[in-house]
Amino acid sequence: MSLPNLEVIAGSLASGLLLGGSLSLIALGLSISLGVMRLVNLAHGELLVCGAYLSYFLLNYFGIDPILGLPLVGAMVAVIALPFHRLLIAPLAGKGMEAPMMTMFGVSIKRLWGSKEFST
């Protein structure tokens, strides 16, 4: 039985650390959202995926490295998320946790399925 290649071990370790860091940042964002605003933002994941697609777009069409384009992508996602907050969340601020959570759940479903109609 031979020992694993050091390059494979180093690559796996780096990949695991990067994935763990990404997941911890996502969890931190959800935790801050719940702690500060007392609301579970169910569209949080869609905004993260939107940021990933924007980063991919900037890399392919403009050649901007994803790490260097991170401030730009963050600003673009903030511009996308701001109308959700101003138009949907802020008017429901004093109405408990359920109304904003269901509103963001509806936004999440709308962003997932778009304008397609389904019937059973």
C-alpha cells in the first residue's frame, strides 16, 4: 500500500479550507441577519448565487479575477438586494417575524421559478 501523493493532500486541504470558509461566511450572514433584524432571510441563498454568477460573468467577459472583483460583485449584489429591503422588508418591520419571512420565501420561489406557470 502506497502513501497518498502530497499534491493530492495539499489540494484537498486547500479545497476543504476554502469551502469551509465560504460556508462559514454564509452562516455568518444569516446569523447577523437573524440577530440584528430578527428576520430569517430566505432569499439569502439566491443573492449569494447571483453574486457567484456575476463573478463568473466578470471573469469570462471582462477577464476580471474573482478575488479582485469581489468588491465590485459585492456592490452589485447590494444594489440588487436594496430594492428587496426597501420595498418588501421595511414596510413589514413591525409585523413580527412571519410576514417578512413569508415575503422573502415568496421572493425566493419567484427567483427560482421565474414567470413560468405550473399546474398539478
